Amino acid sequence: MNDFIKQNSKSITIGIISSMLFLYLFQPVLDFIGGAFLNLLSYTGSKFVDDFYAKIAHLELLDFSFYWIAIIFGTISLIAGVTSVRGFIKLFIVEKPSKNIIVNSNKKVYFSFYLMNLFIFIFTIVFLSTKIYQLRLITSFKQHMRIVAPYISEQIEEEIYSQWSLMNKEEDYMNVYIKLQTIALKNKLVLPRNKIYSLTTF
């Protein structure tokens, strides 16, 4: 053990110093900057600050791995969409019809390329929108269950979770939310809208 400490004394010392610096210097500085930023915003834009706290009510943050996927796919869809629209305008509006076989053959190639870009654009938009919608439904359900939990028995809570886990179609989802809305109305509760997965977040 002593030999291990002697051989790695430099690494251990650096590790201890780094931990001390983070705990006693960097963390307080980061906390101060975050608090100061929010205090500054509270004077200039209360809506942004309110929205900040409404989002953390979900007890989780935006999934940043999905955030980067959304940026990458969004960029791809934008490029594909612009390329396909510009290409179709050029082929059918700007350029005049020609009897040249080679020109018409090239047009078919370009048309196929622009059509493929259009397909990529539609696919990426559908992919992103459905994933965002799914994540929004899941985070909303978890928040809404925490809201109604004090007003229902443990048995009813477990039944709702079971009903959610057994979902196979939209009707099943609607049945869960009919139950949740009924509990909320009965106890004068408001089930808030999702503040994490929305267009403003992205």
C-alpha cells in the first residue's frame, strides 16, 4: 500500500488539489454566476425567469443527447428541404423545356436527386416531431402523477401507473388522462403544460 502511494504520490496530490479547488473555489463561483444571471434576468424579463422555474418542476432537464440529435437532424432537414425546393423551382419554372435527349436525361437525374432530398426532409421532420411529442408526453405524465399523488390512495396510483405501462393505442392514453383530469378537477388542481419539450426549448 505504501509503495503504491509513493509511486502515485504526484497523481494523488493533483487529484486532492483539483477536488479542493472545485469544491471551495469553482463550485461557489459557478453558483454565484448562475444566481447573479437569474437575478439580473428577474429585473429585465420576469417571463424568462418564470419559465426557467416552470421547466425544473419536472425534476429533470432536457435530454441533451436528444438535443444534439435534434440539431443534427434539423440541419440535415433544412439543407435537404432548401435543396429540393430550389431544385424543383429550377427544373419546372426557371428552365425552359428542351428537346435535347441529354438535357432531358440530366433533368431526370436531378429530379431523382431533389426527390430524394424531399424524402429526407419529410423523414427528418416526422422523426423529430414524433420523438419530441413522445418525450413531452412522458415528462408531462410524470409531473402530473406527482401533482395528484397526495390526493389519491397508493392503490389508485399503482393502478394508473399500470394502466400507463399497458398502453397499446391512443385510446389507452386518453383513458389514463380522463382519470387524471377527473382527479385534478375534483381536487381543484391544474395539470400544467410541458415546459421542457416544446418548440421554444429547441
